[in-house]
Amino acid sequence: MYRNLEECIVDLEKHGHLVRIKEEVDPYLEMAAIHLKVYEAGGPALLFENVKGSKYKAVSNLFGDIARSKFMFRSTWDRTQKIIALRDDPMKALKHPFQNIGNGFGALKALPLKKGSGVPAGFQEIRISDLPQIQHWPMDGGAFVTLPQVYSEDPDKPGLMNSNLGMYRIQLSGNDYVQDQEIGLHYQIHRGIGVHQAKASKKGEPLKVSIFVGGPPAHTLSAVMPLPEGLSEMLFAGLLSGRRFRYSYADGYCISHDADFVITGDIYPDDTKPEGPFGDHLGYYSLTHPFPVMKVHKVYAKHNAIWPFTVVGRPPQEDTAFGELIHELTGDAIKQEIPGVREVHAVDAAGVHPLLLAIGSERYTPYQRVKQPTELLTLANRILGTGQLSLAKYLFITAEDDRPLDTHDIAGFMAYILERIDLRRDIHFYTNTTIDTLDYSGTGLNSGSKVVLAAYGDAKRELCREVPQVLQELRGYENARLVMPGVVAIQGPAFESYDKAEREMNALSEALAAQGPLDGCPMIVLCDDSTFVSDTMSNFLWVTFTRSNPSHDMYGVNDGVRHKHWGCDNMIIDARVKPHQAPPLIPDPAVEKNIGRLFAKGGSLENVKLK
């Protein structure tokens, strides 16, 4: 049980999970580039002891490995899992009271603890510019905080137990922000802080916000946990850290006594400034958009404070381990939330939100002679209306019938669906709806479409295991490559406009239709580089589902609409890069070369085996 971040670092180093970097490292691009290489190599946590331009140390890759993450929480992990399970099924505690005495006692010990008033001893007032100004990617708008714990209270019900603790992107510098006086907050309005801001704006008042950085790792994880209704993030922080969250108030702002840094300030109604660009978890830049600006009140740092950070980029990254950690802690929460759903997998390689794979159930029509999706469609609606799952674009859903299924066997799961899908019946679109703010494949910020591919029953086709001859002889298209059984990538001309694309796709569909049935290839992916797309499953998932908007980019051979329902013989997904989409993240070659000094003989990272 760690009282602070420094104790965690000492413990990790003692057990071989952390390496100190003694060389001076530039926070502009270098620190992020080093982190990315070490993470890719499966390396340790990193303590940067000499950050150029700042007196503070910085640490990254704390959560970069699931085993290391569980090691940090080894003394509180089991108890926390049990308490979350009780929140999902409170009757369990009543039926087995003696088994749960320890868990209840643990919860009582986790209650937040108020420690007087004012700023605690050991904190000093600093400026935003004193913090490590870490910029990750060449086109980023400035320095960002990537592991913040953003705290706000409900204006109608103030107090710690009605607060929200979330992890939202914080821009520290650049753009139009007045240095040391303003910072940017990037969050969607449906998040907890957005609800608080809406209430404050209705009252005509600014919303007081505190940003905690550092502290016990449990506090960082608490900011991203999808907790059961009624379980406060502050209580969860105490449960997982094994130590009560300690706090006070100064000038009306909550101050975490456990954090390494605290930034306080106010968000005023309708006060926005351009935020971004910033490298995001889809592997592209999120572009510049107006987001709330926070007027900085005061900034505090603990003596010998350490600045934690991570790097966001094309998955997998450190936040992949975050997702695995959350899944292990919450267990089967989705089963309680949506009865009938057995498993949902937000595919990390596709940027998480663009692609969901789900296993549901078909319980209510056993008398039907022909098996087809029925209950699955109801479950699909529930999934796409639930929390963060509502940001999904593509949902592949089926039910177990003749054998067990595993959504984490992505190729096997998708093949199972492609074998069974009726392409004229089982594709269901949602047009003009919401998608992830960071997804630029749609028609505007937060705007796009969704599609459900629901399949159930006996196999309808045998999937091709080599490229059909007809796809190798298409005029204007080249380098047809098999991605996986039933899926072929073909390379076409660069995308220019949707008007031209529609003409191209109509001509392509007609050419394929003229060649006769192509039943073994239900999915064709049109792309800019079919060698890249077919090289790995990860490349296929990333390109196909981050670069397409279902309503605009799905076409079909012999397609048509009957009774308002679209269907086809073979679906074609146009996954070419579109002019309106955000550029991909590309490292700076000069920086990549310069950081080689740390991995060379005598460097702090000489023992890290790069891939």
C-alpha cells in the first residue's frame, strides 16, 4: 500500500520493474519517443531524473505491463474486486453476511478523510510553466497532461461524495492560452464534469475544478474506472490504494494531500478556446476544436514531486494495459448491466471505439426452424445505448450455438460471423448519429454513423482461403491480398471525393457482378496500400475501421434497398484515406536518431532490447 507516488517508484525499482534515466532529456518529443520504444520492447517503468527546463522528475510506463500493474495493487486487488462485485449484486452481501464482513470493513476504511483546511504543509505554490512541458508528437498544439485526475463537484449537491473524478486531456501551453493563466480541458459534454458544468452554467456561475497529478497509482486508475452506480471514485481510490483519500479545501477548491501536483481554477459559462491538435488513441491527430478553457487560480507542488505521464498513439499503447486492468477488476459487469450479453470486446487495435465484437444470446425463438438474429438485434440496441459503448461505429454480434466463442480471437470470431451472415438481411445501419469525438471518419465532430452486423445460425458459405481470380484481374485495381479467410484487400486510386467514389464503387460493383457469384468473399476492403493492410491483423483492423464511415463508405455487389433495408451479395468497405480525415502520427526521424544515445552501450537504457 503506497502513501504516494515516490513509494511506488522505490518499490518498483527494488523489484526490477523500473529504470532511472540519468541523462538530460528534452520534454519536446524526446521523452515521448523514448517511452514508445521502451513500451514496444515490453520494457520497465521509466524515471526521468533530468528533464530539460524543469526541476521536477517525471515517470512513465507505470501501467505499461499488466503484470506490473497488478504487482502495484497486489495487497488490495482481491478485496477491491469483491467489493465491486457486491455493488453489482448487493443481495449477495445479505445472503452471506459473514463472508462479507471483511469487505465491508475495507470499504469503511476507504472512506475519504478530511484533514483540516487550507494547503497542507510540504506543498509550495508554483506556475504552470514550472511543470515538465512534455510534447509528444511534432504537430501537437503544445504540452499536455496525459494522466490527470480532474475533480469537480455537483453545484446542486456540493461535497466530496457527489463529486466526479475523470481523466480528460489538459493542454498546458500553446494556441491562444495565456501562459500560466489559462489551460484547456478536452471532454465530451456527457461526461461527469460536463454535467457539472451544465448545472453551473445554468446558475450563471463558474465551475470550480481541481486537477490532481500523481499520488498513489490507485488514484490515477480511479479517474478512468467505469464504476457501478453509487460507488464514488474517491471511495474507490481508497479501496484500491488501501488508504483513505486525504483532502482539504483552500479558497473553495478541493486539494488532494496525496497528489504530487494540484492545479486549481474555474471554467466559466461559454468560455472556450481552440484546443489541439494532439496525438490520440486512434493513431491520428485529433484536430483543433473549441473546448472549455480553465482560468488558473493556483498551482501547487509537493516537495520532491514527480510528474507521471503516458504517451497516446496508435494502439497498442500503455492505455491498452489500462483497459485490461479495468476489465479484470470489473469482471462480468456487462452481464449485469445488459442481461443476455455474455461478452463485449472493444478492439484495441482498431482504436477501441470504432469496433466492438459481442456475444449475446438467442433464447426466445427455439421453435423457429430457421435460425436468424432476433434477440441479438435488441441486445445490439442496448449495447449501442450504453455508456462509452455508444461511441462504437461497427458492432459484430452473434450468439454461441454449436461451439464456444471468444471475442479476443478476433480473426476466428469475425470468420464465424462472415460464414453465417445473410448480407441481404443482417446488416443494420444507424445514420446521422454520434461517434467518438476523436474519430474523423464521419461527417463532423462527434457525427457519423454506425452499423450492426448480426449473424446467427448455420454456416451459409465456405470462406475463401486464397484470393479469388476475379479480384486479381480488376481493371484499375491491383495487388489483391488475402487478409484472413473471407476478407480480401485491394488497392485502388487515391480517394478524391464522395461523388467520384460513388461512381467508382458502382463501376467496381458492376464489374464484380458481371463475373458471377463470389460467395466465399463476403468482405472486400478497398485501401491505399493492400500490402500494409494484409501484413498483420492489427493493420487490417486499424485501417479498415478507423478510416471508414459505415453510411458513406460501405458499398455492395448487387446492392439494393427493399422495404427500407439495404443488402448486397458482397460488402465493399472503402478504407482509403479521405481528405477530411486527420493525419496519422509519424515520429520525427531526427528525434528517433538522437534518442539512440540512451540505448547505446553506457546509456541508461542499454539493457532494453528494442524490437
